[in-house]
Amino acid sequence: MELKLGLKVHDADNVATIFAEGIEKGAEIEVRDQHGQAQRIAVLNDIPYGHKVAIEDISKDTLIKKYGEEIGIASHDIVKGEHVHVHNLDSMRGRGDLEGGRK
Amino acid sequence: MNFRGYVRNDGKVGSRNVVAVIPSVVCANDVAQAVVRQVQGTVGYFHHQGCCQLPPDLKRVTDTLISLGLSPNVGAVLIVSLGCEGTDHDRMLKEISASGKPVEIIRIQQLGGTSRAIQAGIDAAQSLVLKISSLQREEVDLSNVVMAIKCGGSDATSGMASNCVIGYISDKLVDLGATVVFGETTEFIGAEHLLARRAVSETVGNKILDIVEQMENRALSVGCDMREGQPTPGNIAGGLSSIEEKSLGAIAKSGSRPIQGVLDYADRVTDHKGLWIKDTPGREPEILTGMACTGAQFMCFSTGRGAPQGFPSMPVVKICGNPLTYEHMQHDMDINAGKIITGEKSIAQVGEETFAMIMRVLNGEMTKNEALQYFGSIDIHVLGPVI
């Protein structure tokens, strides 16, 4: 568990999931993809175990992808290395609070 | 491949041999509980439905209790009726008896109240237990198996480890000729296109899209963002940001085989084997009950946060994707799929380890939740109001 590891599940993904404890602002993590390729990313926030980090800049209203599929839409501009979660990712489904339900 | 199970008169094969004490209405629970406390070898289905509901729900509750009574893990049934409830306890008696199982019924009002009903219930349950207690296991083919699957208390490890292990098992059992049923329609939202693509026909594909739309509409009708309801606060704390993300991880547990059809909540599986969907919500008591209705001999249950629940007559094998949770909650977790996250084992390696455990559980080995009797996760999913 020493390795500060992030996993990018699919080539189309713009986020990776962190599987390490105690990742603090400024830490460098190693993001691996399904081909075994690795890239190092400096994280810009404290990121808890199992949470996501942006592995590229994601502008507001861009689709956020994991497993190669849409998991939501950016509610703010997000930069590479930033924690991606409910504060900057909007769900597009089950949105009874929005007119028309979704999107 | 074979396992050793209890062969019932209707040809179904159980992995357990219990007497089910079934209250026909919530108001009969106290008597049923007293009977279950006293008589070894009984389990109780202590639900909260059965009266002052609209007719479709009353039918659904009756159908659910019948399907539970017909479960192959149940050797005999004691129905506990109050007498004035809305469920059809006579139909329960008739349809469960038709399977050839011993069935008795006690009626609290007719017997003259609580203490007399408890006494009659204990006597009846004791006779039923004695009647089925000498039944021996027999060798049968694995194609008799029905596996139910579920994920609960999910976090980011679920979709990458424990659900993938269940997907591996699901494919393996389907290839061996068995039946696998998965549900949690809420957790198809955002992933339904991937499931519809795997349907055996356009009709089945459209049915999958329909049940997801109905489930999403129920959430939309409340006029708020369903986030925090689904994903739950625990899911969100664990890193899941949206229902789409949760769903994409959740469907990994269905493996990759074609989807044969969609079962309603109270339905039992038919002789048509393979992978099936059952239309259920995600909350444990309701889905565990719906899954026990299919006739499943056991359930594979994936978790990351650490869900300890089980069901009275259906062993639940807990597969934990989060290595930290596994360490903290070893007495509740059967399989450590966290080793996939730490890179120590492959999905196939943990899959084979799980398959070996499933075979032992089918043959009688207890799961951790069974040994702890943490198995009260039961309730019936109804659609309308209590009136």
C-alpha cells in the first residue's frame, strides 16, 4: 500500500481513481492505465481513498468519463490534478430538481 | 459439476432445510417471533406489509410470501394469520401446499388470542421441524442452482474489484447451465444502454429500458436531486459522485452473458436458465426478499464500505472489494477481493477462490452472516401508499 496509485480504467477516461490513503495537496501519484502505462500527476487537493482526480483539464459543461462512459458533467472548470467529486461533477440523471428532469 | 442439496417434492433443490414461519401480515409478527424463538430449525419472515394497502400491493405481498414459501431452501411452512388482514392467506396455504411441502396455518383471532396462538404455533412448528429434520442431502447437477447477486455499501473499489469477481462467477455459473439473477434497477440508471445491448431480443431490451425509466420517474416525481438518496451518503464518502458512476460499477457484477428476460418483484425463476434481471430497488431488505423469491439457494453480495446484512433462509456470501474494510470487518466479510486493488491477486484468482467457497456453502458450510444470525434483512417492496 506504499505506492500512491491511481487507476485510469478506460482510454476515454478523463479521471482516475486513487487507491491510496493520505494523499495530500502537492503529493505526486502514479496513474496507471489498462495497458500498464503510467503517468505522474501532482494532486492539487487532499484526496481521500477511492476518490477521483482529473487527469486532464476539464472545462465546465464537459462530460466526465470513467469506464469509458459518462458519469456526469463538469459544473465548474476543473484542472488536471484536481479532486473530482460532487462539488464539481453534476449528475445528469434522477434530477427532479431541474426542469425537464435531466441535463 | 455437482453439489449436495435437499431435493424437494417439486424437483427444486435447496442448500438449506428450514421451516419458514410466515406472518401473513405485520400484525402477526409478535406471535411468529415467539414461535421462532422457541423452535430450533425455524426462520421467520418478519415483514411490515399485508393490510390497508391498495389491491395491487396486497396481491404483490401475497405473491411474495408464496414465492418465499416455495423457496427450495424451505422444507416446510407455518403461516401465521391474524384473521382480518388484506392478504389472501387461503391462497398462500393452497399454492404452497401444491408444491408437496408440509404447510400448517394458525389463525390468531380464531384461536382466542396471543398466548393460545403462540402455543398452537410452537406445537405446529415443532411437528414440522421433526418432519423435515431427517432429510438427507443428495448429489445433484449444478444446473439446479439459482444464484442471486447484489452490491451494497458500495465504494469506488466495488466496481473495480468485488463486482468484477461476481461478474466472473456469474459467467461461470451461466456457462455451467445454472441461473443467475441480478436486480437493483435504480443502479442501472446511466448504464441501461449497456444492459439493453446484451438482451436476447429487442423486446427484452426495451423492457430493461422501461423498468429503468419507471424507476427514474419515481425519483423525478419527488422534484429533487436524487443524489444522497442514491448514491447514498456512504457511497459519496467512498468516492462515488453520481448514480451514473455507481451504476456503471454495479453492472460489472452481471458479467457478460446475454440477458434472457426481466422478472417482476415476486416472480420465481422458470426452467429457462441463464442470466436474468429482476426489477427491484437497491435497499437491502426489499431486494434480499425479492431475490429470495426467485428461488435462489444463495446470494453473492459485493461491498466496499462493509455491509453485514443477510436473509433468514438464503446464505449471503460477502465479497469485500476494499482491502481496508476487509481488515476492519473480517468477521462479516467472507472473501477479500481487496487483494485485486492492492495488486496481489487477479479477478480470476479471487473468482476461483469465491467459486470454491460457493460450492462449500451450497453443500452446507455457513457464511459469516449465517453464523452470526445477522439475517433480519427482510421486507416487501410495495409501490402504493399505506391507506
